Amino acid sequence: MYVPPRFRGLGLGRQLVAAALEFARSRAGIKIVQLTVTRGNASAEALYRSCGFVEFGVEPLAAAVGSGYVSKVHLWCDVDPAVKSALPTS
């Protein structure tokens, strides 16, 4: 997902994430939604976390960018209430 700079700050990213999660919740059998975000993209990470996503890992050197590499943060969000009750509590 990408929101061009001139449209940022209008809540469009949050609306897109909310619409995607609502669609997932409406589909039978979908338990979770997963995504990745580039490590260091603080605004995107904050948006996803505020929408209920939780980090479950980091993939180092996930993508080549120019002469370097970036890491990707893996996040997930449950869209089925039964998922939380099935998770271990350790």
C-alpha cells in the first residue's frame, strides 16, 4: 500500500487498512491477515500497529535497494475472534 505525499495526513491509509480488514472479516475461513513493512518506515509501522497488527518477526536483508539492503518487519492481525482464544498464553 502506498499513499502519495500530497494525500498523506488525510486518513486515507487508515481507511484502506480498515477496508481490507473488514473485507477479510467478511470472508468465511479467513483467520488472519499478514503483511510486511520496511524496517524504519515509522509512520507505516505505527499505522499498522494502531489497526491491530502485531509484529512476529524481522527478515534481515529482505530486499536490495540501490547498493544496500532493507529489512522487512512481518506483522499479523487476527480477523477471527476464535484466533485469540487458540493462541498459547506463555
